[in-house]
Amino acid sequence: MVDWHARTQRPQHLARAFAHRGYRCFYLSPHLGREFDYPVRLGQPLRTCQLADRIWELHVGLPREPVYHHRLLTQSESDTLAAALVDLLQPFGVHRLVILAQFPVWTQAAIRIQAQVPSILVYDCHDWLAGFRRVAGEIVAAEDHLVTVADLLVFSSQKLRLQMAERYRIEAKPAIVVRNAVDVAHFPLLAEGRGKVAGYVGSLDDWFDLEAVEQAAQDHPSVRFVFVGRVEDARLYRLKRLSNIEFRGEIPYEDLPRVMTEFDVALIPFLRTPLTLATDPIKLYEYFSCGLPVVSAALPEVQRFGKLVYVGSNPKEFSAQLKKALGETNTDFRRARRAVALQESWEARADQLLAAFKDQLFRK
């Protein structure tokens, strides 16, 4: 679901972690022709580039240049995609493969690859797809087929696993929960703050709790609210009328630690929807790695950490919890958050997945 060069999320982190463990990773760009300089007409160009040690990015062009979240691929497009990927694997001497699919668009291509290369198909389900307003309905409907044909189901939260079990028949499938994590080396522990800046890093979309932020900003006029990320929902621009709110826009992953040194408190102001209730926010682990107090909506994966987070169930509670977080003086909490982050690493997640992959490969 994610272009390698866009916002760094679960797919890129897992690829890097697998590569660090000595495995070769081939990362398929979701832009199937749209990044080429000319329309794809005769033949299907295939481009590869090495992104890092043991990680290659694959670009396969299709004539109709689909936007990957607008529609499913046709049978012909899936055949073309599978053939290009199988051809690519041959000079690498790949004899056994794990296909990690994170979106139903790739299901038919994955099935065709499985018919030619000994492999297992893993559905890494890390979001509640029906909660995304921009994902085409036919893609959401096709999730059922991916669940059916996958050899292993992976869920990023326990709540997501439960929601999927209510929607699909997954009880007979091998399934595990592999939560999100953090690159601790990238996010160092910060010194205690001065109680002046509340910050947020991530997408600013329709699941963002506009009222909670507005309430908090009005109640705390001396606190500066900094939001880092691309604005996807125009409603949020109404916050610009408040002088203590600042939008920074999207910034590279490499720059996040520098920006977060400004934060005294970190925010997860989400509405409670099926999408957000099922999410395991990567930003939570990144905030924890920095030791930052976190003020969040009442989300299951956040509430697992008890008093290390400040949870508000409505705008007034959110604002009140922000006040408590800004006044936090217990430095043990900062160290405890860092200790959690040290345990919740992408390397640990990769080891968990690799053990499950090997178990399924041996069964085959």
C-alpha cells in the first residue's frame, strides 16, 4: 500500500528488518506504470533498483496505468505482473519465497507466482480497509478472497483480528498478531520538556479529532500545537484560525527526530471509529522511544500501556489530560516509556514473523 519513497511505515520497516536478518527483499512499487516517462504500450518495462543491502525496489509498467487504490487489476494485468516478477527472480536464484501481500489488489498476481515458485502467501493485514474512504469498494470486497487463499494471516492488533473474525471466516486459518514497532536508534530519549509544545506526527485525515484539538488549543493558549504531516481532510484547515496551532506539512522520516526534540507532549487525537479502534499507531512507539508523555484518544492498543499514557474519551477529557501531561514531573515515566520502546523493535517483529514463515514453509 505504500510507495517506498513516501511516508516510512510498516512495509519499509519490515523490509529493512528482514534484510538486517540476512534475507533478500523485493519491494513492489504500487505505481504500475505511472512513474514511467512515457505511456506503456509495447511490452512491459521492468525496472529494478537496489535501495539498500539486500533490498531491491521493483517497478512494473502496465498500459492502463492504474491508481492502485482505485480498482482491482484485470486478469491480464495480474498475469503480466506475475510473469515480470517471476522473470526477475530467476537471475537471483530464488528457490523459495515468502509473498507478503498487504493489499487485495495483489492477490491474483500472488496466486500466479505461487503456481511457479515454491512459496507461501501471507496476508499482512495492518489496517481496517473498510475504514478508508479512498479505497475502492471492489478492493475492500476482494479482501475476502485474499483471506481465503492466504497460508498465514498476520494482524497488527488484537482488535483488528477480532474485527476481521466478525467479517470473515478466519478461525481455521493460521493467524498471529504482530504489532507495529519502532526503530529505537532513530528516536533517542529526549530531555524533560518545558511544557510549551504539544506535537503530532502523521497523517491528518478524516479520523483526526478536530473538536478535541480545538478544545485543547483554546483551553491552553500558551501552548504551541505543532502538526507534522500531509493534510488529507480540508476540515482541519479551520484550526488555522487559532494562533497557537501550526501546520508543518510532510517532512522526511530522517527529519522526524529533530522535529520531535521540540515536543514536550505528543498527541494521538483520533476519533473512535472501526478504523482507529483497530489501529496500533506506529507513532505511539516513536513517541515512547523519545520518552514523551502521550495524550491519546481511548484506543485499545494505546490503553495497554496504562499510566504511561494520558487518555481522554471526549474533547474536554482530552484537554484535561493534556494539562496533566504538560505537568508531568515523574522522570521514571520517561525511562519506562523508553524501556517499552526497546522491547517493541522492528527487529523483534521480524523475528516473530520469520518464525511463522518458516513454520508454514516447512508445512509445505
